[in-house]
Amino acid sequence: MQVKRVEKQLNAFEKLGIPEIIKGMLFTFGSMFKKRVTRQYPEERYVAPAAVKGQPLLVENEDGTPRCVACSLCEVVCPPKAITIQAEETDRYIEREPEEFSIDMLRCILCGLCEEVCPKEAIVMSDRYELAAFTREELVFHKDQLLTPKADLRKRIDFTKEKFDKWNS
Amino acid sequence: MSAIEITFMLGKILAFFGIVVALAALSTLAERKVSAWIQLRYGPNRVGPFGILQPLADGLKFIFKEEVVPDGANKLLFRLAPAMVATPALLAVSVIPFSFPVMIDGVSHAMSIIDVPIALLIILALGSLQVYGILFGGWASNNKYSLLGGLRSSAQMVSYELTLILSILVVMMLSGTMNLTDMFYDQETGQVLLWTIFKFPVGTIAFGLFLIAAFAETNRHPFDLAEAETELVGGFHTEYSSMKFALFFIGEYAAMVTMSCLLVILFLGGPTLFGLLVGIENTWVRALLGMGVFLAKLCSFLFLFIWVRWTIPRYRWDQLMHLGWKVLLPISLVNIVLAGVWVIYIAPTWGG
């Protein structure tokens, strides 16, 4: 391939590099007064957009009952086996609900398969991303910790509806 | 020696030593702050207001860290090296006048810890001693990167010291003295000297040469080949930890402060401000104001050192030697001849 090489002819003053050094110095001096790009984390929190897959949470109906029907699909599909479900009977129309539903966040890989497989939109990936604790026990979340009002998870539910094209509400 | 003189002496020692150590500590903070600002970050801002206590926190951390002496290291030299870097840098403060002399009982006392006629020589001698510390540190670590760093540093300092001394020689020719206090004044008339940097072209060229050589002498960017991180891990202080590393750090920054002091005294007229302060009758007020001016100039040079570090890329090793021996040395030799011409033909017409 023909390469055309263009070399700028520098005069003696330019060869010293002094103009370029001054240019660089002025640039760095100017950038000292530009807007900072750092987020001051503990004070300034990151608001995750709907597409972010954070900690999976259970959806709670407006009347305070869990949407989950304890079908165990998520338990089966979960690749690292983080979900444990114990079903029980209920007098409600849906007849089944989880007696115990726990997600071990030490095992969870935030893949979102549980959300994808759920026929009732009962488990969704929330925008919670601060998953740290001092003990292992603290990171195993149980039913009462996981149940979140539907209104709080609205953003993600709408997103998944659009994304998975699910019409089973 | 009267009681007031002894008190004055002790006060000077405490004050000047304190100023230099505090400046060295604060410039580590300034280094991190300015680098952060240039890179659009905030820098340390968690310890105290604006992170002002960060140097203290760093010091505490260094004290509590484990001291590691590598296997096969020369134990004596390994322990001696940090002290040999820090001591000369701090000792050089003793001859630097921070302000105008003050009158006590009708006798003029210089505002330096000791007032000697050969102050410049002492500073240069102590500056050269610092090389030994770095070379010892590099050699005693029993680590190839440390050794390379030490070797580079010593070769670099030896070649740039020539330029440094030759540019100081020009200042000595222009002012006619080696006493740093006298460098503010004309010896015969007692008038304030014109700042050397304005004596174009001789003084200006000497200033440029001295500035470049000062960067090389203090192992700062763009000549910090002794600790070029990308090539030599950490250079001569790779194997150092804990307070020994902190001493290297203090030595480096104290040397930076000393070099800035020299720059201010030799080229920017020390505490003088275009002759404004000299008219003040009360010598104590004059000395205090002069010290303020001196510290302001000093801090601007410290800022320059840091600013340059975060702007200019590092020189390659052969480029460094090329610049030192083939460019700066001939220029400084020619500059001496020019200075001679200046002293004989031009200076008398300028009135000093």
C-alpha cells in the first residue's frame, strides 16, 4: 500500500518544544477549573435506570398479599440455586402462596432468569445494587424482607413488560 | 550573646524548620489535590476540611506499617539511605534567609538560622550529598529495579549539577556575592537589586537553565527517571516501606522546597517586592511582610513543580543525557561569557 507521509517542517524554535510545552501547561491549568466528573458516592447516590439488574425482589399486591404463587419455576431455573421456596395453601383465589421464599445473595449472580421465567411478574430485578454485609446470614434474604410494594417496582415491571412482551398481569 | 539573641536564634530554628517540614507535608497534599483537579477529580477531601489533615493521616499510616527489610539486602546501608536523603535536604534550610535582616540592639541579624558568606556552596554541597542516599538505597535493596533507579538518579544528578552550578555562577557574577542575604541588596549602596530574572538575556537564560536543572536535581517530572513507575516499579524506593519510605518522601519534598527557596532568592529577589518593603522603618514589620512575600513566591514555585509534573511526559533516558550535556551545558557556558560582558559593559550603565 502506498503510504503518504507528511512531516511538518519545524523551525529551530519549534524544535525546542517550548511552544508545545506552554500549550500543554495552559491546557492543564485550564482543566483545573473545569467541572469535576467524580460522583461523591455516599452522599451522591447513583440512581440505576430500569435496565439495571439489581437484587431480585418479590412483588407485593396493593392489598398486601404476595403475587407469587409458589410455582417454583424460578427455583428450578436459577443457575446457582440461590432461591429456596416452600409453598403453602391459601384461601385466596390463587390458592397457593409461598410460606418461605429466600434468596441467598451470596449465590445470586444477578442473571435475571427468575424474572424472565416468572409467569406472574412476581419476582423482578430491582435497582438495589448495594449488596454488602458483615455476616453471611445478613445476605440471605427472606420473604418479609423481599416483599416490596408494587408501586416501588413499577419502573422495572413496565420495562420487563416492554422487553419480554409479557401480557399476563 | 544576650538572652534576646538566644531566644531569637531558637525561634528562628523552630520557625524555619517548622515552615519547611510543614511545606513539605502540605505539598504532598497539594500534589494530590492539583493532580486531581487537572484530571477533573476532587482529590482527598474526607480527612478534615478540604482534606487538610490528609498528610497527618498519611504519617500515622506510615508509622503503623510493617517495616520490611528484603532478604539479601545490605542492612546497614539499607537503613542509612533514607536518613541520607532526608538529612541534607533539611540541613540546607539552615542557610536560607527567609526575609530581610532585623535589628536587635543596633546589630543587624540575618533571617537565616546561620548567616555564612558561603551559603550557596553549603546548599550545593548538601544537595550533592543527597545522591548518596538514593544510590545507597538503590544498591542496598538487592533488587535490579532499585539498582537501575539509583544508577539513573546518580548519573542524572551528576550531569545536571553542572548546569545548576554554572547558572548559579552567573547569578553570583551579577550580584557579586555568595551570601544569600546580600543577594537582595547591592553590597555597596544597600539598594535593592533588580530581580535577576529581569536582567535580559543573561539572567533570564540563567533562570531557565536553573529551573530545568532544579527539576532534574530534585528527581521531579519530567526527569523522574529514578522512579519511573512504568519502567522501574518504584525505582530506588521499591523495597522501602513504613517510615523509611516516608523519609524518602520527606527528603524529596524538602529538596523541592529548598530548590524553590533558591529559585526565589537567586532569581526573584527573595522577599523584595519591587522595592516597596525596603522603605519600612521598623525592621520587624519589614521582616514579617518580607516573609509573607517570600512564602507567596515559594508556594507559587511549589505549584509550578506540581503543575509541570502533571503536564509534561517523562523524558527518555538518552534524551535526558542529550539535553543535559549537549544542549544545556553549552548554553550555560555561553551564558557565563555573556554574564561577563554584562558585568563589565552593561551593569555600570544600569546602576547595579
